[in-house]
Amino acid sequence: MPPNELESGRFPDEDLPEGAVVDGEVLGRSLSETFDVVVVGSGAAGAVAAHTLAQAGLSVGIVEEGPWLRTREITADVHSTFARVMRQSGMQMLTGRAYMPMLQGRCVGGSTLINSAIAWRIPEDVVDDWGARFGLGDSISMKVLEPHFEALEHDLHVASVADEVLGENNRLFIEQARKLGIGAAPMRRYDNGCRGSGLCLTGCPRAKKQGMSVTYVPWALATGRVRIFTSCAAVAVRRSTHRATGVVARSKSGHPVVLGARYAVVVAASTVQTPNILARSGVRARALGRHFQAHPGLALAALFDRRIEMNFGATQGAESTHFRKSDRFKLETISLPPDIAGARVPGVGRELSERLALLGNVAVWAAQVRAEAEGTVREGWGGVDRVRFTMTKNDLAVARKASVVIATMFFEAGAREVWPGVHGVPSVLRSSDDVRLLESAPLEPRNYNFIATHLFGAARMGKDPRASVVGPDFAVHGCERLYVVDSSVFPTNLGVNPQHSIMALSRLASERLAADVRRGRLAA
């Protein structure tokens, strides 16, 4: 694959074939084109699908709701970046017993532009569970997925965070976890020469993070068989009786964009948007929009008497799956930019000012909960996506235990203060003795500062059409030539970061689709 920064000094998202990008922000007329396959979405699933299909010789049209933020446009400013590339500027919410922010990228590359590029293969126990409970059998297995993981890891330079860009936030986490007998290690990430700028959350300014907007999307366009329609929101899949024939979209400038599909439509619009697109397209599966799952995350911060400097190092560079199977949570680091970190600083007036002045001494460690709760995805008034989700008492007990573990690690590492961010617990803990206050924190979702970034289900896969939306072949039950390849098909959540698994399943599905076309099983 091409290097990230070309010898000319240009980035991969700059050297694109003429006419390969149609910008819906400035589109001045309606469009109608036909491709072999139309892919909805350009994030982890959609970009991999488009590239895989193009490599197989098929023409592909990609429909992307958001804009393309090029590498040279990336800045460290959180507000302007979130406003442009995140759904509802990062203010989208899960509703239920408590509101929970739900972060989704809405741009070329999707959430891969603004996530931490963490590469985790799907755990084998999860795959076994899918086979046993949902009848996936040999269709989705570790043996089947292995070559796809290997190909992705080669293409995207998956490697553990290098020591020189680990940074103190990550290094301290690993050191302290190991002292307490908690297995921990540097993260494996999509990394083509990270410089430790700590800017993953607003996009990599040197295209070293291997997000889709600098890898599979431009690589797909470079084949000459792919066009991407940016700032064009998919309205619905066009159908002829029981067969998908294309996609109807609307450009941001207000013009209809109709893309015909000779062989198939592949929906990769995310766990939230995919079910609503399918519903608008006439899919009436009983399970559609149900069984939504997530990994609610929470973070604790700590103030030290020495420098941590979160502005240097991998944004997320260290983790522990020590508690994944036994207690259903995963520990990890996260370096927050000052704009966001400042919101976690407790106090008012002079006390707040003094702590803000010491922001360079602050570390942030987090936990993601493998929640057992299930929610629903629906479309509300005005086409707004509505997600309802309430964590169970068991989920909250998991979150509380994770908070206690992190607070204990912080104090053992020499923290002066720990800031738990849990209502009903003092906003500042000053010694390890205070951790007992966290141990008795209320099991009430409104008392915690959760955030949802890993989303699953709502169009889940299974053999039984009465309990699932797509089959083990990724095809929507009852509609020919319509496939779903994003995490909405996952029967359950994973307990680890899902991007790598999303891409592997998308690559598997796309290779199978291309083979069906090649063998004449799908006639144009």
C-alpha cells in the first residue's frame, strides 16, 4: 500500500483521480449514476467494503453523509473539529434513565478520523457465543476471520505503541497496573509512524494514524473504479419487489442523488443510522432497531506533584483486559486535550484556577463497561435518530468496581488527588482511605459521567428471521441484494474496542459478495 506521506510532500487524501469526489455541499444539480455496488458510509466498514470490491474489479459508488476533512485542514481546536465532523457536534445523546453522550463521526472515514486507532481482534469467546446462541456456526469463526485480520494488520501497519511516543500518562498506567498484579500492555494501533502529538481526538495532523480517510478511501478511489459522494445523506434503499436496486440520497445543497446498483447495495452507516435507513427502505424485521448494546465508558482524573503532560504521547496508548471476562470491564488510558480535560477539573473560584494551572500534572485513566443492557434505535420527529438505553444494576456495579480499581491505582502511583466525577461521592479524594467512599457510590446511572463510543446491534445477525435482521451471509432477511456490514449486525458487544472486528467482518462479507458476482450467482 502507498506510504502515508508521499515523496512530493502531499498526503493520500490530496492526490485523487479527477472526478472521483462529488462534493454535496456545492453540488448544483440532481445526479443519477449507476455502479456495480453502492456502499452507504465511508467509515471502518464502508471504506473496507468499497476497497475490497474495487480490488475485485467492481465499480463502486460510496454515499457519505458528512464532509471530507483533509489532512491539511486538521487543527487541534476541539470545537471547530467536532462541529464539522461529529454528529450533532458531539452532543448526540442516548436517552433513558440518564442522558449519555454518544460520539459518532459524520465525515469521510467516520469515527476512524477522531478515534484512537486501537486494533483488537474479536475475542474467541465472543465468536463462540455467537455460534452457540445465534446459529452463526462456521459462517463467522476465528478460522474464517484470521486472513482478514492479517490483511488489515499488514495494510494498516498495526503495531504496539513505541516507547518513544508512549508518554507519561500511558507509561505510568502500565507500571502501576503491573505492580498491582494487573496485566497491562501498550495498545496495538493502526500506526504508520506516530509522533506522539496527542491529537487523535481531533484528527492526526500528519496522517500517521491510519484512519479510513487517508487509507482505504483514497486507495479505493485510486483504482479508478470508485466515486465518493460526500455531504450526501442516504434517504433510503431503492427496491424493486424484494430486490435492492440502488440508493436515494440528498446532497447538503438540497439536490437528489440517485445511485443505481447492478448487483448489490451494502449498508455500512453505523449501528444507529443503519437500522433507520433500513426502516425507511421498507425492511420490517421484528428485531430491527432492537437489541442495541454499547460499551459505556467513564474516566477518572488524578493530580500529581510532577509533570504528566498529556499533550505528548499516544492519545490512548495503554490498556488492560485483566477484568474483561471476570468483571466485564476493560481499563485504558486516554489523554484529553485541555479543552476537554478542563471540564473535569473540580472546584470553583481560586481553587479551580489553581487546579487548572496544574493541568500538566493531570493523568486520565478510563474504563469501558461491557454492559448487559439492551436498548432501542428508532427515528424521531424530523428524521432525528433516537436511541434509548438504560444500564442495569449489574452494569452499574461493574462501573463502580472499575472506578475503585482506577482510583486505587492512582493513589498507589502517588497521586495527590483523585477526581472520580461521581455524584454522591466527594469531587476530590485525597488519600487511599477515601476510596471506600467510592466503593459505596449509588448504583444509579444519573450519578455517573458515562459516554458511549462503541455501539452494537439493532440490525443483528442470526439464522432465525424472527429474531434477527440479517443472516450469516450478511444479507437482509426478505430482501435480495441488500447487505449490512457494520457493527449493527453484531449479535452482542465485545468487551474490547470494535473497529478491527468491524473491518474484518466487512472485508469477509465483501469478498464473499465479489465472489458471488464473479461466479455468476448475482446477475446484473
